[in-house]
Amino acid sequence: MSLGEMTDQLLERLTRATYDYTIPLILNDHLAGSGTLVTVDGHPGILTAAHVITEGGWGDTIGAKQALVTTLDSRASFLWLGMENLSWWLSPPGVSEEWGPDLAFVRLPQSGPFIGQLKSKKSFCDLSNQSTRRVQAASSVDVFAAVCGFVDEETREGEPESGFNQVKRSQGW
């Protein structure tokens, strides 16, 4: 089933179900990609595509002067964390680089203002919980999967609000 085949009601329910787990990933004022908030063995993090990191120019040294920026809701807001406070792992290429897996895990700090504010507005999917059952369910022909994220080409300029003179609206799908 494609987006065009879904009823407005179903699309709204899917949007609501995925919104709380998905965030845009902004690096140096550019939408680098998006990610899903997850917990793996008690560690909060972001599951994203490896190419978001490898092609996005991420650096984790203090001299990189980069910050990961995201937003918590649909209002003009931002939340940032210096890249030196993050660590990430990329999945090794599978059968071929073209077909992946194209996955990365970005580990977030377990405490502090960034994670506290993120947890106050967003949800984290615990991937450690019932992992065997999840793998079996994902292998079923009856599984329903939704892919969501933010697309840079769909970012639009918004009207000033909430004390911001310039507002960019990242569009989620």
C-alpha cells in the first residue's frame, strides 16, 4: 500500500504513531537527515541511515565546532548538543554497499539537559525488549511497516514566531 492509497484517517493515525519517535537531524544549519529515537540495552540513541553520517560530514572532535540540532515539536524551537558529546557506530556493508544495510546508531548522553528535554517531549522505542519476537514479526508476510523521516528538499521558510526571526519548517513523511 502506498501513501496515495491510504485514507486520511489512516494516514493521520500513522503520522501520530511515528511522530513521537522521529526527529530531524540538523548539522550546521542543514537538515542532514532524520532518525528514530531508540533505547538499546539501556542506552538512549538515534537509529538513522549510515549515509546521514558519512555523507553529512559529521565530526566528533572539539575542533569540529559542530552541533547536532533538533526540534521537539511543531512550534519554532531547537535543542542542540555538541558533537563531542556523541558517539556513533555504522553497520558494516552487507551483501553490497548499494543495498546495505545502511544503518547507524548515535548514542546520546544518558543524563543532562539535552536528553532530559528530549525525553520530556518524545518517546524512545526499546529495541532490547522482546527482540526475538520483533525479528519473527518482521519476517512475517503479514507485517505492516512504515518508513518515516524528514526530507531536506521539502524544507520551507516559515513566518517568524516564538522569538525567532527566521524559521525553517522541515517536512516529515
